[in-house]
Amino acid sequence: MNMTTTKTLALAIADACRLAPTFANEDGELIFDSLTGDFPTLSPCDVDLIVRKACINAKAGSKAIGWDAFASDLLKEMS
């Protein structure tokens, strides 16, 4: 994976981390639409994975991991 793709993934994950606490319970599709619009070079499968994992973390309550750790782990997984 090249540096541009990694940077794009990192930015998309950061946006998902920002949006998920607000929208995960009601409209994960809104997060998906936002990311696909802002990051058109990412595949829908990548965006879906980011959104699903961010929503799961946002809904996890006391079992959620911190957003910085979440973003770092997901970026490693996707790179």
C-alpha cells in the first residue's frame, strides 16, 4: 500500500471516529455516505469496514476502546 493510500485511510478512519459517537446508533449509512463522498478513491468495501468497526466501537459502551487506539489498530489492520 502506498503512502497516499495510507494517508487517505488514516483520514477516513479519523472522520469515522469523529462521526461514529453521534451517528452510530441512528444512521451508520450517513457515515458511509460522508466517507464515500469525501474519500472517493477508497473502495466501498474499505469504507464499509471502517464504518462497521467504528459503529461497533461507538456502541460498545464500557467495552469500547479509546478512539486513538481504535484508529491505530484499524489502520494497521487495513494497511
